[in-house]
Amino acid sequence: MTYRLYYWDSIPGRGEFVRLALEDAGAPYVDVARQEDVGDVGTHAMLDLLDDAGTAFPPFAPPFLADGDLMISHVANILLYLGPRLHLAPSEEGARHFAHGLQLTLTDLLTEVHDTHHPVSVERYYEDQIEVAKQRSRAFLQHRLPKFLGYFERVLHTNPAGPQHAVGDKISYVDLSLLQVVAGLHYAFPKAMAGFAGRFPALAALHQRVAERPRLAAYLRSDRRLAFNQDGIFRHYPALDSAPDSVA
């Protein structure tokens, strides 16, 4: 069965977390909006599904994944579904729920990252809310980001199986998602993330190991991998970046 991933065609965004799992597992999938032979038709198909009043379980927003007739929305929910099928989740029930909780925590982090550049409204341009964005970013980099990164560093150190993985002794979708988060933070906040490896060595080592996995390394070098840009969750605005001591 070939999975169908529905997400915007020009940004990595939240859809990238699903792509990483599919790519690492070598799973057959179609990135619907990015099919070269359909162009905008793929995006329109996604929008049609969002607006279809006859859909039994309508998604609110992309990304969503179709597996046959089954439609699953929300990144953490999609990965909860895919994890066991792609061998990217622990087999023990308690560990699976812990992994899901970690993914939900990353969802919270992504929301806070997004709010650094759009703290007032997503309907307004960044330039229309820049002063509030500066305040929000300073608070995020000084207080919230160290809390999130410190938590995941602790999760790695307290893993009974060792700090090579977030959960258990094998790769999971959480490890793949941490790769994307760390990469995105370096893109958005290069000053704040300076010295990251010294402050969060287990996270830095995990990022390196995951990036070197054969299928992922090939994907990261390919044109299938969308670059971070100013339309996604992680955006680099120099005015919102702070010196490294803001996240020490």
C-alpha cells in the first residue's frame, strides 16, 4: 500500500516530520501536492478534501495522511499510527505512549517557535507585529527554549537503554523529529544556538547520528528535501535572534 501525504508543496513545515519517518523507513508514499505530473492539481485535491462536507472524518488542516480509505490528521497522531507500521516506535505499550507524549511536547515547541514571528495574528504580516515579535522572541529564547532543550537532553540521559535514543534502544520517530527541530532552530536562531553542542551534548550527538542514517542522509542530500524558508515554521529574522547567553 502506498501512503498519500497531503501538505503544502513549498515549505517543509509540519509535513516534514511525516516525510522523515517515511523516508527513513523506505516506505512507499506519494507527496500529493509535489507530484511533478499534477502540479497545482495536487494542492487543489488537498484543499478539496479539507472543504469536503461529505468526508466522514474531515481533517482541519494539513498535514494529513491517507492509508487506503483511512485519513489521519495531526503530526503526532500520524506518527502514532505510522510508528509501529514502519518499525519506528517501541513495542511496549508504556514506551509507545511516552514516545507519543514526547512528540506532543515537540508540537508545543513548534507552536512557540511559530509565535515568535507571529505573536499577534497569523492573518497579519510579520512586519506588522515586529515589535511584539521581538518581545516574544526574547522571552522564548531566554526562558522557554532552554526548558524544552533541557528536557529532551534529560530524556536522553535518563533513558534506561542509554542516550543514543529518546525511547528504548532503537530509532523512533521521536529521534527523527528531534533532527528536524534542532536543524530548524539552527536556521531560525543561529546566534542563540551557537554553542548548542556544548550545552546539550546528547541532543547534538543524536542529531548527528540520525542525519548519518543511510536513507535519511540520501534524502537530506536530495531535491526531495525542502529547504527552510521564510514561509515555514522556522524563519530566520535577524531582529528576533539573540546572543548565546540568552539560552544558556
